[in-house]
Amino acid sequence: MSIDIQKLADLARIRVSDDEAEALAGDLENIVRFVDIVQSRDVSGVPTVAGEVNVFRDDVVAPLATVYDLVEVAPESQDHFVKVPKIIE
Amino acid sequence: MIAELHNKIANGEVKIAALVGEYVARARADTRNIFREVYSDRDIAAQVAVAEAMLAEGKSTALTGIPVAIKDNILFAGHVAGASSKMLEHYTASYDSTAVAQLRAAGAVIIGRTNMDEFAMGSSTENSAYGVTKNPLDEMRVPGGSSGGSAAAVAAHLAVVSLGSDTGGSIRQPAAFCGLVGLLPTYGTVSRHGLIAMASSLDVIGPFTRTVEDAELLYNTIAVQDSFDSTSVARKKEKSILKKKIAVPKGLFDDGADKEVKQKFDTVCGKLLEKGFVIEEIDLSHFVDALAVYYILQPAEVSSNLARLDGVRYGDRMSDKSVLDMYKETRGQLFGKEVRRRILLGTYVLSHGYYDAYYNKAVALRSLIRAELEKAFETYDAIITPTTPTPAFRIGEKAHDPVSMYLSDLYTVPANIAQMPALSVPSGKTTEGLPLGVQFIGPQHGEGTLFVLGKMVEQFPL
């Protein structure tokens, strides 16, 4: 088994150095070996949803925090908008 | 403990300001890294004033004026909730979690937030971005985790009771390591609104206390159905009628639990026999699979839940070069090692080609684990196990081997997987003086029975 850490890191949007990737690959391979026991269990006929039911509530406006409060905790904001780097060149 | 304190507060023997002052002074003087923050004197004085007014107006509850600590992942409006991560070091909660709102409505005084494994990922608090918490009963050892600070705060008399969160044992394991009572409530009975999410189908807020009676009181205070959490359910308060039969999963000690853990466990079972209980070994073939299932489902949910921490909406941002660079640098620099490890593991088990082999298989096994336990509860009041395979381990002992760290959750994980309640109660000490715990797992909404059993064990001379 060999896990491509840089590919996963790219999918997960996490910068990982090459040195660390090597150590992480070893860790993940050990963990995957440990959880691999599930492969040997027969679950034929068992549903792969856990039987959850949808819960609905009425669509009513209820106060929580204001938009201003929520935007305030963003790392960068301007005029009550969240500010991000340029997306379209 | 709370009932006694409450009586003294009610009859004027104890003044709320003095009581809170004593605890806060000890919490401020602490050198074991138990609190991430003890709130300001002004803040605490304002809460004390609310409690005193409730008392004066005859509106006090048992918790009015009682100093409480909360885990660093539970939101309290206007206060930092950092999940003991660099990612949220500067995040201030915009609203109260439902659990905190319930505590405040009862007049409890929240004195501070406690250290934890970063984003609740760990079993020792060694994964906190701010260093390990020392176990007050042996400072060379960990207090357990992830809610290690909340356990240590109560154990060290820095708070009367505290709140933690339990995803795979994060309340019960530190309770056992610190000689306390710890409750994992039935999933959904305590709202997750305002709990910084780790693995949403497993996360539950619950109490650390010195007595089972206090755990029951705290649970009664925080368990309310809540429209802010769509997985919230109403409590079903069924009267506990004991069958007087308890089950022990077969093969419980096959993976080599500590000798003294087994001895104390056998002693507790012996005392229950004397009380007229029947204790039977039963075959729970999927019980031991729960840990493997857990280490698939939990990282999968982690990778999804923590995607929101990307430098845009909360906490800090590490790069402004491009959007992609902002994501990668922020997450790469501000998440600690274990968090990154679990996000990558979750990404792996959910990725194309592995989803069926791991995630779907784990979901199916989860149904089997739950069904097997439900069937057992037709015959038995509860399942009994030691809470942990060993007493508190030394700081650093397991820090470099993730799988051996994960194994300390062997007995606690099945209840989370099945979304059933479980209670850890102290079961005496090892010859070295380290506390141990026994765990009762009950059916959904079976807290009443767990409290009856827990109160019984409390009376045993162990």
C-alpha cells in the first residue's frame, strides 16, 4: 500500500512539506491497516444509510446573531462584507 | 455536592461571590495548564450579580451561583472559543451554544474555558496547540482527552463541575483518568448548536462531576430539544425498572487490558452480584469492530466539517496571494499535526475508489453494531466494561504512535457509534494510586437506569 499524500493534501487544500508527507504516509498506512478489518466483515444486505429520517421545521425567521456580528469574526472584512483575494483574473 | 452547596447558598451560609471567588483564585493560580482562559473579574462579577439577583428574587435553581468550566469548543457569546487550535485563537463566539444558554438561565457562573486536544482530536490533551494539561492526581501523567482540561478543572477543585464533549470517549476517558463521573448522553438529547463540530453524527456535550447525582442534575439542565440542531431529539423519560441483569461483552480483555483494570472491574462485578444482579458474558461480535468503524466515519466527518476553516469566515488567514494559496497556507500552518492527519485520512476514505470499501462498509457495520446492542438491551439493563484499558498514561508515552493512542478509546467508542448513553463512574485506584473507572452503556434514553447503577457503584467500598 502506498498513499499519495500530496494528492490528498491537494484535495484537502492543506500545504504539506515533502518531509512531512513521508511521515504522514507511514502514519496513514498504519491507520488504514488497522481499519482494514472492516473489509473482512460481511455486510451484504445491510443498508449503507443508517436509517435516519428527515426532520423539518417551519420556515420562520428567528433571531440569532446579526449578519454584522458574523462578518465581524471573519479574518478580513470591509463594509460588512467578507474580503477574499481576487478570484477572477 | 451541588445540592449541599445549593442549600448553603440558599440559607445564606455561603455567599455566591465568596464561593466563586475561591474557585476563580485557585483557577488563576493553577500551573497545570488546565484553563485556556479564566474570564476577567469584571465578566465573572457580572455573572455573579445575575446569580445573586436570582437568589434574592427567589428564582434560584440548584446551579445558581455554582462555578462551572466549559471546554474550549463550546460557544459562549462574546468569549473566545478556540478549540485549542491556532486556527481559532482569535475567534470570538457571536452567540451562546444551547448548553451554555441553559447553564446561564439556571444561574450558573461560567468561570473559564478549558484546554483540550485540538478540535477534540486526541485522548490526552497532548494535541492542544498550547501544550498538554497535567493530571492533577499525578502531574507526570495526562488527564486524558480530548476534554482533559474540563476533567482536570473539576479534579483540581478549580470548578465544581464542567462541560466537555464526547465523540469517541472524550468525556468518559478523562473522567476515569481523573477519578470523576463522566456522562455521554444519548445522541441528540443535548443540542450541538454552538459546539464546534468535529464528527457531527458522534458529537455529544456532557458533564464532568464528582457524583452521579450531580451528573444527573447537569444533564437535566442542558438536555433540551432545540430547533437550531436538526438532530436534536426530545428526551424520553422512562421510569427505570431494573431487570437486574447486566451483560459483559465476551473477549473484553483479549487485547491485553492492564491487570489492575481487570481486577477492579471484577471487584465491581462481584459487588453487583452481591446486590442480586445477574451478570452474563454475551457474544457481541461487532463490539470490537466499533473502533475500526470509528476511525473511518470520524475522520470522514472531520474532513468535511473542518473544510469551513479556510481563512475566509473564522479565525486567521495566512496568505492573500490567491484563493488557493490562502486555503492551503492557512490550513497547512494553523492546523496541528493530528488534525491534518485526520483530515487527510478522511479525504482518503471518502475519495473515489475507496468510498465503498471504507465509508459505506463502516456505515453498514454501524447499523449492525447498533442492532446488536439494541437486541442485548431487550434482556439486560446495561453493558458493563472498564472505561479504559489502562490508567492514565505518562505524558509523551503514546504521543508518537497514533494507533496505540486510538486504542485507549477501545471501550468507549461503541456507545458513540450506536448513539447510546454511557456513564463512567470511579472504580477505585491502582496500587500506584491512579484512579480507574467502570462504564455502563445503556439503550437510547436509558440514562435513568445508568444513574441508578452509577449511584450503586458509588456506594461500593472500592
